[in-house]
Amino acid sequence: MANIRYATINDLAVIVKIYNASIPSRMATADLKPVSVNSRRGWFELHSPTKHPIWVIEVNDMVAGWLSFQSFYGRSAYDGTAEISIYIASEYHRQGLAKQLLAKAVKYSPNLGLQNLLAFIFGHNHPSLNLFAQFGFQTWGRLPGIALMNGIEYDLVILGLRVES
């Protein structure tokens, strides 16, 4: 059974490891080079359990993935909106962990004062697009050819969900 809990600073190294492992596939992030734990410390500290938490999901007491809520656009009129990101370690793919994290995020969002959830997903990342569609996310925008990776242009799809309180 998987356990979801708030991330602590002690989880940052494994969060970064999981994130960096996703870079070569060019499926989940526009970062082209690995990031360091030090470079992500400020990002981690911008999160709080009461507004923009980071959750980790554990399998047999090992962190297998994470989800973060991030401020959208940094303007107060958007305080009721958050971007969510999910990363799962490759050895735990296709075990329903991302689905568990997303289900909790959708259900818990009103407790964070959120009315809208956004996800920014590459147009070629069909597994993620399908996962979010299962939870009612719809395409709210598409930025064609905006990401250039290895000489190939990729679309970025903006998915949105209005959450009920």
C-alpha cells in the first residue's frame, strides 16, 4: 500500500533524483540538464503544507514519486489557482501512484483555498494527458512548438480543472 505524506527538506535529494531521471526522456520537463539539490532548495522553501504543499508517495517506506502545487503567475488575482506537477520514479511507473497523487490533489484542493488546478503537459506525453483527462481536466490552451528539445519542437498543452468546494 502506498502512503502519501508532506515532503520534508530531508526528501529534497530524492525529489531531485526523480526529477532529474525524467529529463532524458523529454516527456515531462523542459529542463535539458540535471538540476542540483542546492538549486532546488529555494523552490522547495516556496511551498508550505497550508497553501502549496509538496507531497511524496512512498512504497515500502521508499519515496517513489511526488506532487507539487505551485503558485500560478505570482499575482494575487490568481491565488485560487495552482499548477500541479507529478513525477514518479521510473521503476514505479504504471502502478497507479500518479493516479493516487492526482486523486488526492483534486479532492484536497478546496482545503488549500483553490478553485482551479492547472497542469502544463507536453502534447506528446499521452500517458499524462490521459491520466489528467480521467479526472476531468480539459484543454484550456495549447502552445504550439514552444519547447525546442534536441532540435525538435514540442507543443505544451495547458490543462485545467475547476474544483468544487
